[in-house]
Amino acid sequence: RWRDIIEHMYLPENKERGIFIQNDGYMDKVLESTDNIPAEERPINQHWSWDRILRSCYIKQSDVLLGLYLYYFYFDTETVRRNFEFYEPMTVHESSLSPHIHSILAARIGKVEKAYQLFLHATRLDLDDYNNEADQGLHITSMPGSWLAIVRGFAGMQVLKGTLCFSPVIPQKWDSYSFKVNYLRNTLHIRVGKEIEISLTAGSKVDIQVYGHQYTLERGTELKINVPIC
């Protein structure tokens, strides 16, 4: 039954642009960048009627791009790039679910400084009150989202065919960043600066990949790899 559902599922695409379509009728809208929205009308959900918002091309949060993030193992870099470059300029990020997902994908397609700006948006959403609503409470999603932007985005952590993989990049304004992850009862400490340092602080042995190269990490040893110049 599920195979039948999968085979008949409707997944609209625009073959010419090589993108997945947000929804039926989306391509009939006036497609324009959020740069065209006057600053005094942002956030639009506090200045525009919902009718006007829904008639516009503007997207509150990542929808198509969230799918590409969640199911990354099905999509190559160019597919992500085409969809990101089409949708991100029309996304207003008026949701805490949005900036960190875009940051992760931007890092994966090599737009490191764009990823950094989106990371700042995610981490400072409430601190700078971007959406003019901090008096109503905090956007809890941005807190783990900021961590994901570092680990899944800048460090490029993925699990591919049962192997933990990393492809780190680092923003120009940072000297380094570090984090720990637990994977199959192993705890890894990763530090990314001028070089990548990975050590196993708990567990016995684990196979990992860094930039597509296979390594076996054992307790008490440290792996050091140079960060390629972007």
C-alpha cells in the first residue's frame, strides 16, 4: 500500500529551472526579492493583511529547503544550490524555523559568508528582536537551531551509508569553533580552526569520513587535517 502511495505521490517540479515548486500556482506569482519590501513594512505579518501576504511570492520559512535538509541523502549539491538560490531571496525568515535551515544549506553549497549571516539571524532573532515580538516570549527553536547550524552546517556533519561524515568550513570572522557529538556510544570532540582536530573522548573505536576520506578514530588518539582554502 505504501509503495502504491509513493509511486502516485504528486511532487511538482519546474524542469526548466531544476527546482521543486513550493505549491501549485506559485510560479504564476510576481517573483521578486525581499529587498523590494520597504524596511518600515517589515515584518510583513505585522503590516500586511494575510490576503496580501498569500498573494505575494514571499515565504515565511523554509519549506522546499527544509525537505532538502531533512532528506539530504537523496539530493546532490547542485539540486540544493538551484533550489536555495531560487527560494532564499524570496524568504522573509519571519519564523524561527527558517534562518538556521538556510544557514546549513548555504554552508553545504559553499556560500560560507551567506551561511554566517543567516547563522547570526538565527542566534540573534530574539536578542535583536528581528520580528518585533520578543515581548511575547522567546523563539525556542532558534536555540537548538543555532547549534545545528554549526554542526550540520559549518562542520558539514552527515550520516551517509552508515558512516559519520564531516566536511568543515569556517567563516572568515571566526578563529575556531568546537563541539561534541555522541554517535553509536562514542563521543567525539571536533575543533575546527586552521586545521581540524578530532578526538574520541568516550568509546573505543569509530570509522568516520572527513572530506570523503575514510579514517578510523581510536580512543586516546587525535586526528588532524588541514582545512582546505575555499
